[in-house]
Amino acid sequence: MVVEKKSVVVFYKSLFCFFYFFGQMSERFKVPVLKTGKNNILRKFESCFVRLSYSMFFSILFFPFLGSLFAGFFGRFVGRKGSVFLSTFSIFISCFFSWFFFISSFYSPISFHFVLFPWMSVSSLFIYWGFLFDSLTYVILIVVTSVSLLVHLYSSSYIENDPHLPRFISYLSLFTFFMLILITADNFIQMFVGWEGVGLCSFLLINFWFTRIQANKAAIKAIFINRIGDYGLALGIFALYLAVGSVDYAIVFSYVPFLVQNSFYFFIFNFDIVSCVSLLIFIGAVGKSAQLSLHTWLPDAIEGPTPVSALIHAATIVTAGVFLLARSSPFIEYSSFILNVITFFGASTALFAATTGLLQNDLKKVIAYSTCSQLGYIVFACGVSAYHVGVFHLANHAFFKALLFLCAGSVIHAIGDEQDMRKIGGLAKLLPFTYSSIVIGSLALGGFPFLSGFYSKDIILENAYGAFSSAGHFSFFIGSVAAFCTSFYSIRLLYLTFLSPANGFKKRFENIHESSFAISFPLVCLAFGSIFFGFFIKDSFIGLGSSFFNQSIFIAPFHLNSFSGEFLPSHIKLFPSFMAIFGMFSSFLLFNLFRSELVFFKLNPYLRFFYTFFNKKWFFDKFYVEIFGQSGLSFAFQHTYSLIDRGFFEIFGPFGISNSTQFFSISFSFLSSGHLYHYLFSILIFIFSFSFFILSPFSFSPIFFVLIFFMM
């Protein structure tokens, strides 16, 4: 305990040095101060205030890194409690300053751009370490830091008995740090550093229990599939540099109108520059935000500890792709084709994940597929140029999705690590607080009226219909069907876990009790956000005439759909809410009547196909394993390994050289007969042949020399 107190003192000293360092840095970079007729005292006060503001901005970024550093490298000295305290306190400071600037942005929506020092200079490419704080950054900041703070607090009790708790807390703080680097960067290269960092941290956290084979496989799957999207984003950044000559946001986005209708040739094909770069950027977003075709890693990410699932699915890696689309809106808006592609992929993902979640039996996997579905909503909101509505739903979704995962963790923690909903049941009276919290999260997820999800999900569908395009109408009807499925599996989760008769082992139910304060307090905070955040913020974010996102999100005048969506007929506006409520009632009645969906599907043989199809996740995993996995392994073994590695390389490589050396050595050894006249004869033949080779004018003399040599 003495060691932990000393570590806290060291931490506070480093905190003081941190603020002093940034104060001196701001003085070195000549922080601008208004030169008016004020006296020197007022001017000095203003200068100190500006420097303090700079320190607060940088504190948001680097305090999570300091917490990760202390917990990771000094965890064995400060202990588990010391690691948790230092990391949680660091995230609290970052969260406090994030909320401070977010609330301040309502009164003065001013963007701050800091350029610190050069990072790299290659030919005409100059990259500086710089940070951009605008309205979009503030929104994602409060989402990331708030959820991360609650997850840190939750983890301190959830895995308090794990001997590797300091390492886990260090990974969480590092995850938060890289996400903050991603969203505050002022250029694509610096953003790519955070982009790769969150991918690395997701691998480390999913594979935290590295002795579990499923965790190993899920982590490898996550980082491998994300590399596909990262490769597309990297190509997009290269193409941006070739087209514009810079990777800074300000330069790239201001240069976009000059790239419209410009094209380049690749082989015999002609490609539009804006569409090509936008497509590559979207491929990066598809990988990180788990859209259709690169979605398979997200449901398997639940193999990590439950707090990791809450952080991944609510606030960090899955939001990175949506943030990239919103940040790149000045580029994407000039390509109608890519907007239609984004809309199609988002709507298809929403439908696929919603129908797949209908028949999953793992508690966390149902919530994971709901994340995939909600990300589909957010992405097709960007596709219909409603970026501000998508970001609004992203913020709402973070609260109720983190609430659902942490409630699932509370259930799993209480019932002895059981995740199969069919083996639980009857927990409503045993865990009343957790039940109340998960009801709030499930209703908000389903879009129940006057909860946070209702205000953002319905506005997305209204903007989609208000686009009055084939892609918009397609996404509206697909999204409405997905809303029905979402409500259906939300009530199914509640019924099988809490309302149905107990269906587990007696020993699992004997010691059930509500979780500790460290687990319950985050649930209270997230439940409050799931109820009230959407109501209080909606007018500022998506209200008509609101200028909150004007400086950070660009929407082309010919893509403005807010006014059209506002004045739609009443039956169009109420249709998604009707589908959601109908899904809730039908799910409750179905499970009350049949007790199990298996009975219902066995009644009709035509429904068995759909049951298998949805339960097996549309056979995406089977398709990837058999077509790409097995075929790739077979090709790698039969051709690249057997033919090239074990064939060509070994014949002309080390084995071939050693075998040929041995063969020639044995051949030359027969020339040693041990008789003196044989050696003299060989010397005479060599002298004669060498003389003939030197003096002969004929071209066949080397051949003659070789023949004489072998005749010996």
C-alpha cells in the first residue's frame, strides 16, 4: 500500500510537469494574444488563459497515454489498484476536458487547429504533427472518453481477480489514446497512425486471454480482415497525394472542386479521380465499421472480455470508419456514384445483421449483430448525405450499446460465465437492477418512442426517403424491415434471459446477486444517456437551421434532404415506428405462445430453410472458409510450397548446392589413385592442355581442354 501511495505522488508530480511543459511549448510557439489597449496585468492573464486552454486540449490526448504507460510499465510496482486508479483518473481528466469543450462549442462553435513541429519531409511531401478540434471532433471525443471512462471503472471490478489486470487496463488506455489520435488528426497520415493503432489494440484486447484458442482465432481474424480495409485506405491516401500533392485536410478538401471531372487511365480503363479516391476511402471504412463483406470479424470479437466488447462496439474501432466518412464528406459529396454505393452497402448490412441476430443464441453475439446492423443505418445515412444525422445516431448508439454489453457482462458475471440464452431464463426477479437497465437499452435499440434511438433512427429513415431517389427509397424500406427485426430480437433477448422460466443448472442460480458499485454505476450513467441524450441534443445536432456541424461537415446544396424529410406525409414518418412496435409485440406473443422458436419453425417445412439460413449467418463464414480459406491453403501447399519452396528453391538453393558439392567431391576422389606415375601423367597432360589452350588460335581449345581433363 505504501508503494501505491508513492506511485500516486510520482503521478501527480508528472502531472505538474506535464502542464508546465505544454505551457512552455505554447510560449515557444508564440500563442497569439490579442494586442489591445489593455494593461499588462490583463494581457498576462489573457496569455495564461490561452496557454491553459492549449494545455487542456493536449491533456485530452496525452493523459490516456500517460495512464497506459504507468499501468503497462510500472504495473508490477504500483499494483492492481494503483494501475486502475492512475489509468481511470487519466481518462477522467480527458473526459472532463472533452465535455468542457463540447458544451463550450454550443456557445462559440470555433475550430482550433494546432501545428506543432515537422514530422517527415520527403521530396514535396511535408507532414507536421497537428491537431484539429472542431464540432465533429468534440462529438466523437465525448463518446470515446465517456464510454472509455465507464469501461475502465467497470473493468476494475469485472476482472479484479485476474492477475493481468494492469496489462488489461494499459491496453484499454492505449486503445483510447490511439482513437483520440485518429479523430484529432489534421492530415490523413497522422489519422492513419491512429487507424492502425486501434487495429493493433483491438487485436491485443480480443486476444487478452491468450490461452484460449477461440480468442486467438478471433484476434487473428479481426486484424487480418481489417488489413484488407487498411490496404484500401492506404491506396486512397496515396492517390490523394498523387492528385493533390498534399495529405492535409484543409488543402485536400479545398482542392476537390478542381478535381471534379478529372480522370486518369489505368491500362485501357478511364477512372474518375474523385470517385476512385472516394471508393478507396470507403473500402477502409468497410473494414473498420464491419460493413457487408468485411463484417465477419465483429461478431467473433466477443471472445475478449465483455468490457472490451463494449469499448469496441460502442466507441472506438467501429466508429472510426463512420468518422472517416463524415470527415471526408467534402470529397465524397462530389461523387454521386459512390454515394449510391455507400447507401446500398449500408442498407444491405442493416438487413443482413438484423435478420442474422433473430436466431442467434449467444447473448453477446445477438448484441454484436445489432451493432453491425446499427452501423449499417449510420453508413447509409452518410450515403444519402445526412452525415450529421449519422453522427447523431452514432453518439446515441454508443450509450445504449455500451449499456447492453455491460448489462450482458453483469448477467454473465452473476450466473457463472454462461452466455447461451436458452440455458438462463428467470433472472427478472433475481437481478432487478440489471433487468431494468437492459430493458432501457433494448427499447432504445429498438427505436421505442422518446428514447435516444428513436430520435436518430427515424430521422435517418426520413432523410433516406426524403432523398427521393431509388437508393434512398431502397434504404428506407430495407431499414424499416431491419427495424422490425431489431425490435424482434431485442424482446427475444429479454424474454429468453429474464422472463422465461429458469432453464439452467441449479448451482448457477444459488449464488446469483447484483453486481458491485463499480459495475452498477456505469449502468446508471449509460441508462441516463440512453434515455435523455437524444432528446436534449437533437435540436442542436439535426434541428433545421442548426449550424453546429457547418464547419466540419460539408453537404452539397443539391444533396440537402433535411427539408424534404421534415415535411413527409405522416404515414411515411410513422411507418418505421409502427414496424418497431409491431416487432416488439409479435416477438413477445410468439415466445409466450410457443416458448421456443424451434417449435414455430418446425410447423412449416418452408421456414426451416430460413431458420438455417439466418442461424448460419447467411453462410458467409462457410463461404469464406471453403472458397478462400481451404482453396488458399490447398493452393499454397500443392503449388507454392511443394513446387516452389520444396522444389525450385531447394534444388537450386541449399539442398541442391550441398548435394551437387557432395557428388563432385566423390567424383574427384576417384582421381586420387595413390600411384606416382598417374600423378605425373596428369601433370603432363595439364601442362600440355594449358599450353595448347593459350597458344591455340582455334575457338574449340576450351572444349579440347575439358575433354582431356575428363579423359584422365
